[in-house]
Amino acid sequence: MKILLTALNSKFIHSNLAVRYLKAYTQKLDYDCTIREFTINDRRERVLEKIIGERPDIVAFSCYIWNIEYIKSLAVLIKLVEPKIEILFGGPEVSYDSCSLLKNTPGEYVTTGEGEETYDEFVKFQIERFRKSEEENSQANLLRLKSIRGLCFKWQGKIILNEPRELMDMNKIVFPYKIEENFKNKIVYYESSRGCPFGCKYCLSSAIKGVRFLNIERVKAELAFLMTKNIRLVKFVDRTFNCNHKFTMELWKFIIDAQTNTTFHFEISADILTEDEIELLHKAPPGRIQLEVGVQTTNNGVLGNIDRHVKFEKIKEKVEEIKKYGNVKQHLDLIAGLPEEDFKSFKRSFNDVHTIGPEEIQLGFLKLLKGSDMREEAEKWGMVYSPYAPYEILKTDSISYQELVILKIVEKIVDKYYNSGKFIHILNYFIPKFETAFDFYYELGMFFYNRGYLDRNISSVEYYRVFVEFEKQYLNEKSIELNEIIKYDYLKFNKKRWLPDFLLRYRDKCGEKLIKQKIQNGDIDVSKNYHIEKFSINIEKLLNNSIIEKENGYVLFDGERELYLFNHI
């Protein structure tokens, strides 16, 4: 008996934790269990071909808001090609309407809630069923299926929903990663706790009260194993990692003291960070820890509407404390479409967060998830949302559809220019010329929209070129200083020996010769792959003090290193 555990990830670099949990939890059972991972960007025909090619008896899908429509279409195709293949659905997207799903989608089974123990009993049932004749034991099969808590299933044209299963002991979970797995170029997801102490109305975690933790020594051992695999990023899926002070301190100290190049990502509540936790974070090697902080809005009244009992001022204080040392990357989230937050309020929220200067700002849009309190209150706030996954907000009493469309444009611009970190000095040049940071991103977004750049893919060079056009149209300027700033940011992150035609390059063979002579004499220490570029402004003062000063000089780009030479060649 073969079960194919199938994951449709949102990107290639992602890995699916859920299907690995299921396989690991049932590894001692006598059945053929295979994992196949795809992405929602793969051609449907290719995924179908691979699934059928595995010749499974049962296909199990891990279902989320980003892949459920894709999975439903695959279920239809699987049944058209091989009607005898049975289909099992599981995951947060199918846990709250399992009966409706089975009524309207080809497939036989749904696991609701936490899946490990339910799946274990389901597999035991299927092993027994495949050993015997179903016709001879149909009543017995029905009784066994009805005894599996957390299972919904079809039986002779009827849909039966069993009793829910109690939350499991976290320490019964089996570590899902194996020695032979290749994690190259993948984000590895890890879970040290389940549940959340808070009750935010838009989040499914609010439906489950309390937090359960893995044994901390076990967590250390498992993280130590992952570190040996040279993984680039381990992302904790804990909803609020820092909700237990002792647990947080011990694990962060373990990670900080480890000899590894792996980065660890945590989702935290910044407002509950303690002084000793922040002091410990200051000791982390650069790049070792990154934090995701859910701000959602800086409007304290709106925060109250979603049962998020925190003041933005407290979040800001803690985020700025962490930022002082520059060793921990911080990612701050905002959500558009929250109850009673209008366009003006969201703009203020964005500017508040931008003022802090985190490494990334994520503009998200409210999703009214099945089973969340927010969906139950939709009518109260005049919320209209898409009936299709991911159930994103379309408008509310406070913000219109057209305003949300504008915010989506702003989100694209912020993600490309701010979050990439490849345009830092260009942004620092432009933003002070506008009333607020939001106004700059809005105007740049409208520029992209009107030029049609949002309707097609543009090259990396064009992302720099637009600033020359943007300056001329919106500021009625054409400055040499901007040329130099664009040139620096471009060379910092792109090919060093080639410049696009819209950027001016100054050649001074005499000056370059003097520098090369110093390098040959050993006066300047660089590798063989260095590149010399002349600038007409003092780049060192630009980077260190944001001062634009006309002064001829050179920058030696040498991998991650840069040397600045001004008037003392």
C-alpha cells in the first residue's frame, strides 16, 4: 500500500514541514510512503504526470490558502485519469470546512486539526484494509474509520465528520529531517512550540488556547544536527517564539554561541522583549539571527479592534534598542484592511514604521481565514472579501477597493526598492525631497503604473534607469549627484566592469595608473578581482554621513570590501 505525500509550495526554496512530520511519525509502519514537493508555479500537467507516475494508492495533499485552488484542480484531474486513487486532504485550509470540501471536491478523506496522530491511525486502517477484502469487511471498515478522531470521510454517498482530536503532546512529534536529505538552496522550517498566548482576531492561532513546547535539550540537539548540514536559513514557525522567557534565553544563547554560518529566523512580539533578551541579542554574530515583528498597524484604536493589546510606542522602543548594534536583521509587518483603519491611518502607520528603519517592511493585506474571529465579524466592519483563497480583503467601511489597489502598487515598489537593500543611497537621496516616505513610494508607484512598468517584466538595469526619468518628471531636475549615487548603488550590487549607457563614467588613466602602482607595491591590499571606479562626489561622506559633497575620488570595489581614495592618491 503506497501513500504519496504531496506538497505544493509557494516557491522552490521553500520546504514543506507538514508532510515530513507525517512520514516521520509513521516511519515504523509497514507501508510505502513517498514525499514529492512541487510549487504552485509548476505546470499542472507536469505535476499530474509525476503524481500518476508514482502509482500511489492514496495521494495526500498539504493544504494552505496559497495552494488550495491548485490542489482542487489536481484532485479533479487525478480522478479523471485514475479513479481508483483515493485522496486525503489535510492542513489549516481544510480543517474548518472539511464536510463542504468533500461535498464539492473529488476526494475521500480530510484530517482536521493537528495531523500526526490522526494520520497514524488512518495509515494503520489502510494497511489493514489493503490486506483484506473491503467488501467482506465494509461494516468493520466503517466502524474503524468512525473511531479515528480528527477525520472526515465519505462513505456510500454520505459525509461523516468524526469527533475532534485533543491537542497532542509536542514531544511525541518525530524529528522530520533525515541525514540523507539535501538542503542546498532550501529554507528549512522548524517548530519548537505550538500555539500562541495572544488572541488576534485575524489569526488562526487565536482559536487554540495555550502554548506547548518541545523539550529544550531535544531542540538543541536537533538544531545542532541542522547546523551540520550547512543550511542557509532555518525559519522557526513558532507563532510567538519569545513568549516563554527562560526557553527563549536558553535557545538564543545556544544559537549565538554555536559555530555555524546558518541564519535563524524567529517571529516575535517585540513589546514583550526583556532587557536581558535584548542584551543577549546584541551579542549575536552579524547575520546569525533575524526577527520578524508583527506591527500590523500603529493606530492603537485599530489594534484594540483586533484584540491586539499592545501599544506601538512599546514596539518601537524595543525595535530601536535592537537596531542600535546593527547585528540583527529586523522585518516589520503591516496589514492593510484592518477594521476602522482608513487610507490616511495606514499611510501614517507606514511612515511610523519607515522612520524606525528596519531592514525590511512587509505590506500585507488582511485575509479573512476560515475559523478566524475576523471572518465572523466581517459584517460588523463592512468587510467585503474574496470568496476564493486566500480570502483577501476587497474593501471595508473605512477603506475602498481603489485605495487598496493603490496600496498594492506601493507594496510592490517598497518590496523591490526598500526590501532588496540594493537601492539604499538612491532612496536616501529621493525620500527627503517628499513630505513623507509614503509620498515618495506612492509617486514612484504611480510613475511605474503610468509607464506600464507594472504590466511587464523589466530588467535589473531598468530598475535603476527609472530614477533618471523619475527625477526629471517629478522634481524637474537632472543632477550629476544622482548619477553618481545611482552609479555607486549599481556597481555595489551588479557587474563592476560594465555601466549602462545612462550613467556617466569618468576615466582618468593617470589616476588609475597611480592606484595600480600602489597596489603592486603592496601599499593597498586588494584581491586580484578588484575594480576601480572614479566618482565626482565623496562617496565615503555619502555613506557615513549622508552628505553629498563634490570631490573627485576613487572607489575600489573588491568583493564585499570597498576602499575610498579622495585627493590623496
